[in-house]
Amino acid sequence: MPRSRRLREIVLLSLGVITPIGILAVNASAFVMRHLTEFRVGIAACALISGLVLNGLTAWWLLRLANRTAPPLYREYRWWAMGVSTVIVLLTAAGGGYLTYLGLGDPRRLPDSLSVVVATVMILLPFGVTVAARRIAGLGGVIPVDEPPGKERSPSPKRGARVSRT
């Protein structure tokens, strides 16, 4: 046992809290597995909503980035950009929900590799697109943050590019 009384209390409290939570999680998992056919549609619907939210936020941020970095081009093709991004968000979210539904078809095959791969792609896709777009735009960091007024960073010029001082 740890020597410090405070550390001992924290360890005992952690064990006392984690154990019932683990028991509840195992029982909830067993209940879901027993009634997987009923839960299958709900889980697929949650995957669809998750895809709409994550990919929708990413598309919204990309459209804002396009508006900020290329305003004339964005103004000219605004409706096309919004339409294409909406279609992409809807297709990726619907694909994720449908593939999740298919992956949960047979409880004996769980954990299903299709469901795991789809869930991983649904999580990583928005982050990967955001990181790639920020690198292309010359912005740092992973999470898009609005800079305070007057502190906005413009994309850095490419190496060897001529910067006019007019």
C-alpha cells in the first residue's frame, strides 16, 4: 500500500468508483449484445448523426477558410462550394451510418473489423482534413481558432515567392 495517507485515500476511492462503473459497463454491453438487432438501428443512427456533426463542422470551417484566404474566388463559386461540401458531408455520414449498420449484423462476429475501421475513419477524417487544410493555408496548430481582432495571421508566403512592399 502507498505510504502517503492522501495517496492511499485516492487509490481506494478510485478503486471504489471504477469497479461499480466497470460492472455497469459490462452489464450494459451484455444487454446491448443480447438485444443487438434492436440496438443496431439506433447505433447506426448515432453514427450518422456523428458523421453529420463532425464532417459538417469541418466543412463549415473549410468554407470559412476559403472565404478568408480567397474572397473573390469564394464569392464567385460560393453556392457551388456550399453545394459540393453539403453533398460530401451527407454522403460520408450516410456511408458511415450504413456501414456501421452492416457491421453490426451478426453478434457472433463482434468485434467486427468493418465497424472498427468505419468508426476509426469517421473519427480521423475530419481531423485529417483540418490538419491538411491548415498546413496548405500556412496556419499552425490542429484546432481552428479564431484570432482576436487585429491579431489574425495571414498565410505565410511560399519560399522563394516574391513579397511586394507596396
